[in-house]
Amino acid sequence: MQIVFLCSEYEGLLKTGGLADATRGLAQALRQQGHQVTIMLPRYGALYTKQLQEQWQSVYVDLNGQSIGAAIRHLRHEDIDILLLEHHDFFNRPRPYDDGEHAYADNALRFGFFCKAALAYLADHSDQTQPVIIHGHDWQAALGAIYLKQLQLQGKLKNSRFVLSIHNAAYQQGLSWHDLPMLGLAGDEVPQQVPLSMLSIGVFNASQLNTVSEGYREELLSEPAANGLSALYQARQADFSGILNGCDYSRWDPATDHSLSSHYHAANLTGKALCKAQLRQQLDLAQSKDPLFVAVSRVTSQKGFSFLIPSLAQWLPQVKAQVVMMGTGEQQYIGPLKHLQQQFPEKFRFIEGFDDDFSHLLEAAGDFFLMPSLFEPCGLNQIYSLRYGTLPIVRATGGLKDTVVGLGKRGATGISFDQPSEADLTAALQQAIALYADQRKYKTMQQRAMQQVFSWDQAVIRYQSLYQKAFTK
């Protein structure tokens, strides 16, 4: 098949979260199956350092009452063609979506332009007789579904179909009805009786939809998970799939991980102990036999910090354990995390920021990984943690429920809890302490966790079926 991704992030070029890992992982898996994959991405400010081909094309679209042009620049990355859509005013900014505190006020126009210009380029430069899947990712690409329909009414891209993947349904980019003329849309092209947003327009118009786990798909059929769109998801239920993201084990395997100075595998965990000692030395924590809890996370309410912080404040004085966390996000949580470090300098460290190599070391060094999310469409860190023998502590939601078998169940690979509350999380932390004290039981579960496989090879088979289904509509 010919497959074109419309996406706002791609790992190795630009990343703010798991979306980038998912787009790269799926693109690579599709390429390995023999498909022709092209990535279309805005040329953000951070991408101006990339070496590009000298050849480029231009495209113009009517939007916001004027003709707006973009350059399409070419880049070859890991044997995949990347087309960067260049518009200096819209995309040459330090950050892709916000200024560090607030979303850019013109995000609807920026990404509406990205979608419309990308589709116009494909209409001008692709073989109209060949079937093409245009695969949009999240709200930033969602308007591609309706712009494709508009082009097809003009006799263009008749053999193309639009598939929309929802990586996080909480982010929709809300619109008002007054925004429709700006985006070149009419009232009958958008859904009625649900909140109007770029995401809801994409869900309404796409040939096929999916989200990134079976568990999250089920949650989106009702409120509050659907954020006002449950009726729309229910109406599209026959065209709505849940496909669990894969893990790129070429990058996330402790036996070969280039970020680690000591490697290990399930049959020999000596390197894991060395990684733990290295981390403790780097952070000036005591070398001890106490369990080490780690986390790499965006510091947001979605990730459970509203109850994680008070739980840690109550739990840390009572136990022999150490906790190391790294992340960036909302100041309402970062301040209290820094305060925890001041309160418990022998037990707690918080690193504000993100470093990719250090995130790998945290995965390798930990005994348990903290992931108490309010909701989690798929989640990748719990999958990494399983392979690294760092037992995940998760709330049973979305993709976490699909990938981690909780303590007390047959084939347990981690610890799970149901309610997003301080009490339930504290109980789970106490379970972890008790489990670690029984080293025979802990190591049995650790070995089982390290044998779990969630590869893109499994996911790509389902995506191929999804693409084929799109052509039946």
C-alpha cells in the first residue's frame, strides 16, 4: 500500500510525548512489511537544523479568506521519506503547540493549514489512479478527513481514504461555529449536538477510526472519558477499533540499550544491580538494600499527581525505600515535588526536565515504576518497565489495564489498583514493599514481566486490516 502519515510529531525529528514514538514505530513496522510510507510533518523551528534536499515544491490553499502558501521540503530519515511543510509564521516557533505556558491562540488555523496544504500537495503530486491511505494522528491532523472529502467532490484523490488514530482524546482543539468559515468548512460538514472541535470533525468524517488500546476504546464509548464525544464514538462504533501500540525493542532492551553502561537480561541481572548503584551514586542517594521506585512522566493531572504527591508524603516517612522521578509539566505539582525532596533528602529525588539517556537509566535501575494515571490511552513506559524488570505500579485504566496483570491475578506482572485515590495508591505502594521483602516471589514476577512482548509486529497486522476496511466504505 501507499500510506501517508499526517502527524505533528515523529521520534527522531520532534518529540513531546508518546505520539512521536508511536508514529515512528508504526511507520517502521509498515515499511518492513513492504509498504511505501511517507511522513508529512510541519517544519517546526527545531527542524531548521536538519539537512534537507535542495529540491522543493510549493503549494497554495485558500484559508482564512486568503491564499496561503507553503514550501514542501524533503528529508530522508531511516529509509523513510519525510515531507516537511514549511510556513515560517505558523511553524518556525521554539515549541510546537504552546509558548511554555499557554497554547498558541492560532493553533486551529495553524493545523487546519497543515492539513489542507498537505492534502492539496498530495492531490497535485500523487498518482490519482493508485489507492492511498492518508493516516492522520490526533487532533492536529483530524481536519484532513474533511479536506479529503472536499477534494474528492472536485474529482481529486478519489482512490484515497482517511484513517484517524486517536492517541489522546482529551486534547480536541475546541472550535466555535464562527471558526468554520476561517477553516473553509460548512455546517453540514461537521457533527451536530456534540462539542465542536477539530477532533470531533475528524471523527465524524474519517473512513475508519482507531485508538491505541482496546481498553481505551471501551472507555471512550461513555463519559467522562470521552470528554463530551461519547455519542459520536457510539455512532461510529462499527468503524472504531482499539489497536495497542507496540514497543520498539531495538531501542528498549536492557541487553543492548546504548544508553546503559551495564547491560543485563532475564538470565543474568547483574547489570541491573550495577545500574541501580550508578543511579544512586549520581544522585547522592545511599547504597542500600531498600527498594527503588522510579518514574518518568509528564507532570500533569492526567498522570495522577493530584493523589500521588499526598500519597508519597504520607508513605515515605513510614517505609525504607527510595523514590526518583523525572519530568516536566504543571507548576502546581512541580513545586510540591521539590518540597518532597527537601522533606526527604535521604529518600526522594525529583529531576525537573527530560533527558532520554537518563530515562533509560531510570528504567534499568528501578525495582518498581510508578504510573498511577487518571487515564492512559496506551502508555509506553509500563511496557518498557516490563522488559527492564522494573515492575509497574499502575491504575487499571486504558492501555495500562491491557498490558499489566495485577498482583493477585494469575500471571501477575505488576501491581494495579482501581480507584484514582490516595488511599488506593498508598495500599498499592505497601503491596510493593511487601512483595519486595519476599524476594523469591518478587524475582518470579520479575522474570515473568521480562518475558512479555508487545511488538509493532503484532500491531501492524491489525493496522493493515484497518486500512483494507477503509476501502470497503
